[in-house]
Amino acid sequence: MGKVTYVKMTAKDKEALLAAVRQPIYRTWQAIGGDAEAACREMGERLRQVDAVEFCVDADRVAMFGHNDRAQAKAANEVLSAAFQKHGYDHVFRFLCKSISLV
């Protein structure tokens, strides 16, 4: 299997991604944030920004909680998934952690 090459995110890519997923990620955090914070407290850990973003984007949670309209939530999740595939999970994840403040 060959090396996977990702496309670098341009400013336009970043702007489009944020326009599509910022509010759905905020809505997802509103729905699950309390449980995530409680789980961290129970484990004696402090919830960090990277943890909060990961809780939101992991396991298609944006598709479940990102919008009152399930179709719009799924669409936002699809944009997110496409960005991960095109630009690489690590790069997109770091960008989201810097761009969307949850904690």
C-alpha cells in the first residue's frame, strides 16, 4: 500500500469548513458537553479543548446532535468527513481545535 497524500487546506477551504461545521459543533457540544465534563471529573482529569473537539467530531456525533433538522446535521457531518479524507484527520482536527473554542 502506498503513502497517502493529502491536499493542503487553503484559506478558502478553511473558511468553507468553518462555515459548514462551526455551529453544528457548537450545538453538539451543547448536547454532550455536560456529560463529557462529568466523565472527566469522575476520572480526576481536566477537560481540555482538544478533548472537547474530539468528543464532538468522533463517532459521527455532529450527525446526531449538530442541528434540529437531522438532514442538516448529517450534511454538516459529511462536510467534516470529506475534509478529514481530503486534508487528513490530524491537520483538520488541529485546525478545528484552534478555530472553535469549546472550553
